[in-house]
Amino acid sequence: MKRTALVSSSLNSVGYEGTTLEIEFHNGSRYRYYHVPPHVYQGLLNAESYGHFFNEYIVNAYRSRRMGTG
């Protein structure tokens, strides 16, 4: 999955393929969020605050799975 680095206090990078969003945090943990529409991914990339957008529109809205670290 192609990743995009972010300048954020909590999110390190994101990847998106199909409707799966993968987020890597600065602590090294990675989570996949499933059935995320493209407009939500674009909203994240265009957000003024990635962390705020993630907390407001993604974390509790989509099924997720921890993928481990690194």
C-alpha cells in the first residue's frame, strides 16, 4: 500500500487502497480502517488538523484492526 507521510503530532503516515485506510501513528502502531469512502480519505489529506479529522470522522465510524508496529 502506497503511503503518504504527514506532518502531525500524532499521525505519521497514511495509506489508502480500495476502501481500506491504513494509519501509522508516531508510536509505531498501525491500524486499518475498512469501508472508508474516498471522500473521507481526501478529507483527511486536506484537513487543517489530521489528528482532529481522524478523531472526529474516522476512529469511531469505521471497523478497524490493529496491524502491529512498523
